[in-house]
Amino acid sequence: MAGQTQGQQPPASGQPAAPSSPSQDRLPNGTVAGVVIGVAVGVALLSVLVTFIIMRRTHNFENSKRHRNRKSAGGFESAPRRQYEDESETKGGLVTSTAIGANSLDKYLPQSADDKTIQTRSRTMLDQIEIYVENFYQDTPSPSAGVVEAAISAFDSPYLRRSLASTISQSRYSLFLIKHLLTQHVIASISIPPSSNHSLLPDDVVLLSNKIEAGRTNATSKPGFAPSFVARRDRRINEIVEKFLQTFAPWANTRCANDERAKSLSDILKDAAGLGLFFFSQPSDPRFQWPGQEELGSNKIAISPALVKITDELGQPLTQPQVLVGAAVQKL
């Protein structure tokens, strides 16, 4: 057209506009960062969920497997070994059924001791008796204390040549006699069959002594004792202590208190009662044996007897009794 300057022509009507630049279509940086973080968090949560499901299924499978393995042939379920051992407790001083397993019964039953243990326990008791007499008594009776022959005769010994009253009045060594008498009295109170009216063993042991003598082959059949036995045993011990202290008061060492003398003897008798039960539980059948007068000869006395083993650990009689502790003999 004339008079019009030549320039860029406007776009025709209906034609598309020119495309915009790339910078105009890009998302903001904050939006992009949020999307990336969200995807990462989602992936992490999904991983945790998958791991949890897998572990849970594995745990359930293992539990089911252990459950099946614990089923016994009779259909009873047994507890796991660790739990079973943790429940091995006692209630009221008694062993409960859950406390004893098939492989642990030996812990609750009397076990056969070796000869060394039997020797040691026996010598300990005999030594305690000798030391007690040496500490609390003396050879010469007190002039102010009268000797009561009736009381003396109650402690008479079948292993003396003459009566106790006659022997102790003529002996220069009264301590040897007192040691013998106390030892003989203690051993008589724990012997099977009982040879004393003041037995320190449980009544069921005393009543079954004849049956046990007929065949001592099974240590598991030996009875125990009820808690009431302890009270009865202590009453008998108190009777023995009181009687002994009164009888031998003329020979008492005045430098020692009478309460201490009584307590020491009471402790010895309690230990002796335990030794008697220990012997009773042994299939080897250890016994005290006093030497006869023909073995001792004249003017001699056995302070304590020998300890011999009559049967072996299976309860079978020995051809020759085995001497575990020799008799202690003194000259009067």
C-alpha cells in the first residue's frame, strides 16, 4: 500500500501464536524438592512395611514349628528346657513336681558317699566328743559335790569290766571314762537298730529298722522325716543334756559356764543325729563296733569304737568287714 512503511505484518486471524520460551513452563524449585522428598519417604515406609510383614510371618512359622516339636507321643506339650529349669523351685521347703526332672532326681535322693567322706564325718563327731570332755570336765571330782551312784548307773556301759560307779571311783583318769560314756551314749542314740530309749533318729526310721536290716539294697526307699521330728529330736537332746550335766557335775570344770557346757553338748548331739541319718542313707551300711574286753585286755578302755563297713555300695555283704576308722584305746 502506498504511503505505508514496510514492517512486520500482524498475524492473520485464526493462526496459532508462537510457542513460549522453556523458562515459562518449568516448575518452581520448591515444588520439585517436595516431590522428591515425598517419594523418598514413601519408598522408605513401604520398605519398612514389607520387612515387618516378612519378619512376622517368619516368627509365626518358627513358633508353629517349635509347637509341633514339643508335642510328645501322648499328645502332651512340654515346656522349653530353659523355662523348665527356671521353674525348679521349692515351695514351703518341699520340692514341687515341676522342680524334679527325669535327669535331676539324683539331686534330691540320698547318694552313696565314698569311704573318705564317711571317715571324715565320723572322725569329726568322735573328735568333737573328746574335745568337749577335755574342755568342760576334769579328772578329779569336786570335794563339795557328792557323787550320786543312782545317777551314775544310768550311764553304765556294757563295755566296762565292772560297774561304772566302781570303775570311776577307783580310776585316776576319770576323763577317759567320761569320754567313753558320752561316746557310747551318743552312738547308742543314733544306731540302727536303736539301742537307746532316747533315739535321735526319726520314728519311721526306727520302726523300719528291722526291714532295712533284712535287705538294704535300695537307697531310694529310705524314708525322710517330717518337720515335727525336729521338735521331738530337740526335746530328746535337751533331756540327754540335762541328765548328763547333772550326773557328771562333780567332774565339771568350774572355769566354764554351765550354759556354754550345755550348748556345746547340744550342738554335738544335733550333729550326731545328722550323722545317723547320713549312715542310714548309705547302701554300704557303715556301723560303729566296740572292741570286746578280750580284745582290750586288762586296765584298758575304748574311748571310741571302730567304724566298719558291712556291705558294699550295692548293698551286698562284704566277705570281711572293712575298717574305716580304728578304735581309740587308753590305759586306765
